[in-house]
Amino acid sequence: MILVTVGTQFFDELIDQVDRLVATGKITDHVHAQIGLARRTPTHLEWVRFDRELMEKAKQADLVITHGGTGCVCELILLGRPMIAVANSTKSGNHQLEFLRKVGEACDLCWIASPRELEAALPHARAARPPRSSSVRNLAQDLRDHVSARRRGSVATACRAAPVCAACFPVAPAATPRP
């Protein structure tokens, strides 16, 4: 089973692309999609708007295709499931692309900059590998702590997640995303 999640917002381009790949036979596995506040609904896959059992389904999935949100990506790294993270460029400042680039460097995460790259990325899906300098559990917690601190407006001067946190480190000029 392939699980697709876009979080609580919408990412119509990703849902449309997965729907197209199912319709054309490029994806033949059963697909369950959590589509959030999508403005369009898919016609070739099973979907729900929100799913309280999403992480339980992720534990059983052969592949998870997710938006590049910090929470989903960190949780999926912890689960160790094969995944492809997709940046949603419509989110403020394209921050998901910056986040995925940094996490990709640290964890060998399979990520893409656009849903249009999904078909080519499918054979490269894999579980992210932990960074050498920190455990995945510490990385995920560090990122959660940092995001929480930013929301409160109290970012500490030293951030243990700095090597992978785009909020701490400026991102280098765009590199070619690697599947």
C-alpha cells in the first residue's frame, strides 16, 4: 500500500500527480491518500480529508509520499519507512524546499522539489538514514524544539539542529534535488 499525505492544508498538485500516475498505470499499488483541504478530489485512488490513524497506516505502508512539512517528515524519519518527500512551493517562502534540502543532506532523504518529479523518483524511494552526528530521535526532537521556540519568539542562541535546520543556517544556492 502507498500512503500519500499532504498534512492539514492542501497540496493539489501532489494529489493530482499521484492520481494521474495511478490512472496511467505508473503506480499499480493500492493508494490511500489523506488530502486535507484539497480543492479537487482524486478519482483513481482511495482518499480521506483527514485521518486520525495516519501514522498507524504509515507503519504498514510500503511507501509514503508526503508533503515537505517538518512534522510529517520528522515523524516518518522516526518510523523508518520508505518515503519520498515533496516540497510544496506554494508555502511561505518555499521553506519546505529549504528544509528538505538540509534534511536530505543530513539523513539521505529521498526528496523532490516538485510533484512533476514524482514518477522519476519512485524507484529511488527509501527510508531516510540517520545522520552520523546525531540520532534521528534527537534530530526530530531538536527540530520540534526549534520550531516551538520560533513560534514563541524565544529561539536560543545555540541550536543543536543547526546542521539540518534551514531556520538556523542560510541555504546555499539551489542545487539539483536528488531522488
